[in-house]
Amino acid sequence: MNDSRDADTAPLTVALLATPEATASTLYGMYDLFGSAGRDWPLLMHGEVGRPLLQPVIVSRDGRGFRALNGAWIQPDACLADCPAPVAMCIPDLYVAPDEPLAGRYPVEIDWLHGCQARGALLAAACTGALLLAEAGLLDGQDATTHWAYCEALARRHPRVNVHAHRTLVVSGEGQRLIMAGGGTTWVDLALFLVARLVGVDEAMHLARIHLIDWHQHGQQPYASLSQARQVADACIARCQVWVAQHYDTPSPVAGMVKLSGLTERSFKRRFKAATGMTPMEYVHTLRLEEAKQLLECEDASIEAVAEQVGYADPSFFRRLFTRRVGLTPSQYRRRFRSLRQRLQ
């Protein structure tokens, strides 16, 4: 689309779907950013309010106001049935647990989403909003992303969806009309992308400069917790998880778990994988790398010393594994996150 639109053209409608599980900060943050397009740059540069290019509209099933789970009051502008046909529709994040079932909870919203798709609208989701797109069947056979802590559950519940856990923005579907952002504040990446798509790159750049927005170029991996404290029903494996959390830096932690379990090595590995979704060695690596991230953030030790502290005798292997799993080299990770920790302290 061109970087400028005719002065007499009406603002394009962008619908923001509000559900009881919506997070008010994301919902209203997107509302403010879309409403800023075309309006605020002329004010800053020339002292006159510009013509809005986008019209954000908050919509819900019945249009009635409600309190979000964090207690904030959300007042929709319209119910779904009365919403003007949007050129784009956005789902903010849903405050639900990763494995919380969504089946049967959003029949009216799902029908509306299918209607938006049929009319050619862009369908966008921030963070866990992608779970609703998946529940509607709109992501089957498509690339997708969501918050890093929900990617495993999304892939397990919807095996036909190609989930990219490391990416902060995914564009897929027919005509590239499915757009998803990862976790946290990556909704700003999504909003800027939509502004660029709908009214032009120049306006998206104006918004980035006004609001001091920095693109999440490193993706989600550096922010993700590699080890998930997954509770397992297998008491034997759970006991081994507790043990290895204290002994992951030993030379042979898998052998130690096998000994503790009293099982044959083959039986132990099979049961461990069934219970945790990881091989025993993969699990050890996740524990070691998570500890390495903490050491890199908090201590001045060399990369070689950090590798040794968490159980790796070969620093070059540690560097390769860390880079592959985290998405940054150990040195890059230290520079990025140690400075953040120091500022917060």
C-alpha cells in the first residue's frame, strides 16, 4: 500500500477483540498506537493535529463493559454484530494457563473471526491471542508463533500448526493475512507491521520515533526460560528431577539419575522421555544453560569459567550449544542482559 492516502479518505477500521481474559495494557496500548497513526506526527512537527489514518474499535461479544482479570475496566465500543467491517482484526493476549482448554468458550467470537477472514480482513494476534486463532482452525497448516511459554502447548494441542517458538513475528496464510507476534511487548512489533501494511512504512517509522519503539530483532529465544518446571506424575522420574536439579554440574548426571531410579538405563530413558518430553541429556542441558544465563547476568567470570561451573569441560561446545539454544552467543547474552540487570538494580 502507498505511504500516503488521499486527504478525503476515511480512516480504516481496525477491530480489537476484547474477551474477559484480555489484558488491558495490550488492548489499550494497541488502541493508542493505531489511533496515533497520521494524527500525532504533524502535531510534533508542525503544531497541528493530523488526520487519523486508522480508527481502532474495541469490540466484544455483547458490547457491554466488564472488568479484566487484573481488575481494569474495559468498555467496548460495539458488539460483534454491530462492528463496522474492519480491514484488520487484532486479538490481544489471553490470560489463560498454557494447558487451559479453550474448546467451547468462544463460539460467537470464532464465527466472527471466520466472517472477517471471508471478507478479506487481516487477522492478527498478539502473544497468546494466537491460541484463539488456532482454536478457530484458522492456523491449520500455517506457520504461527505465540508467547514462548505457550508454544509447546499450542503445538501439542494443534499438531497441524507449524509453531515457531523463537520468532517474535510470523506472517502466513493465503495473501499473508495471518499475522502473529510472540510474547510480552512484541505486540508493538505487530502494531507497527500492521500500520506499515495498511497505511505505509513512513507512518510506521513516524510511530516508532514518537513512541521510542525498538524492534525485537533477536526474537524470543534470549528471553525464554529453557527449563520448564514441569510436574510429572511418575514419582520415580520426579525424584530424579529433584536430584539432577542439584547435581547437573557433575560429570555424569544421567548415570546418576539412572542409579537413583533403580531402573535399567533403557527403561529409565524411555520413562523420562515419556514423563518430561525430553531425553535425560536434553533435560540436563536445559538446567545447565539456564544456570549459565544467571551466571552471565550476575558474575564477571570468563565464559570458560562459566562453562566449567555448569558442567562443561569443553568451552567451545558450551558456546555452540548456548548459541543454538538461546539465539545469542554467551558474550552477546552477557552484554544485553547484564546491563539490563544492573540498571534495574
